[in-house]
Amino acid sequence: MSVTLRAAAPSDAAAIHSLVAANIEGGHLLPRSIEDIRDHVARFFVAERAGQVVGCAELARLSSTVAEVRSLVVDESLRGQRIGTRLVAHLASNATTAGYSTLCAFTHAPGHFVRLGFTIVPHIWMPEKIAHDCNGCALFRRCGQYAVTLPLRDGVHIRPEQPAAVIYGGRSVAARRPNVERLQLDPVPVFAGVDESAVPA
């Protein structure tokens, strides 16, 4: 049975809230109250299957040029079917049409976004997010989330049917490595008595 994407309606607020609430324990989503979702339901898109909402994502405005993917979740029973990829691509398309130049997300699991063409960046590169949400967060300055961004411009889009590739100006770019790990720097031992002039440059 096929899954269709559409803009959320006010009547979808309860289903969106249930999806988000069911996935908070995994640590990948921030809690959302039903009132908050009702207030912002016009910014959501949903994936629907057999009349049931099985996925959702919000396109949240951070500034006139930057939008954020929020509350991206797919029902556990339907994961692995590229529904999340389609939702992100749908948000990217709508963000481009709305005139945004950057789409961002903050996530504990950046591999999914990196495979779609997003780039991991330092949090300080996203002052719009810091000003909008981070300053008032209890985890500010010790956040475990990664910031990822995707430039939005003509010729750049996500291809849901090939989520491991991105099109730049009509040219396919090779997939990035799916495994994303924090960079670990090991100290280099210093040996006493070594004549540094004898070490080749």
C-alpha cells in the first residue's frame, strides 16, 4: 500500500503528537505538547498510509533565510522504506519555494542527513538556532546534538529514490560515508634528546 505526503491539517495534530511522544524515549526527539503542535500544525507535513498518519516533519522558520527540520519521525513499523527521506526532500522543496537559502537540522544521529547531502557544521555557524532555541535550553553548551545544513538553491535537491546521492547543478555527487563518528585526537609523544634537525621536512 502506497504512502502519500501532504500538508498537515488541524485534525492531524493528535496523530502527530502521538508519533512524537512514542519516539521521545529513544533520545532523538524533543518533547512537544499537543498545544504546541496545534499552534504550529500549518508548518507540518505528514506521510499518510491507508488513511493513517505514519510520519511527520515540521519546516520551522528560524530567519528569513534559514529553516529547520523538526520533529522528523516515521512509525517504527514502516522504517526502512525511505519515508523519512521523502519527508526531508519534501521539506527541502517547500523551503526552496518559500525563499530560504539554508535548511538545517539538529540531531543525535546525523548519518541519515549526511547521506542526503547535508554537512555537519559547528553549532556556532547556526546563530539563528542559538538565538531562537539554544540560549534558553538547559543543555546549552553541553548539547550532544550535531548541527547539519543543506544549501538550497537552483539545481540542488535531494533525490528520494536515490537517498545516497545528491544532485549539484545537474551532476550526481558520490555518496558520503554513512558512518559518522566524532573525531578523536591522540597526543603525539615527544621524545627527549631527538635532534629535530635530523628529521626530514
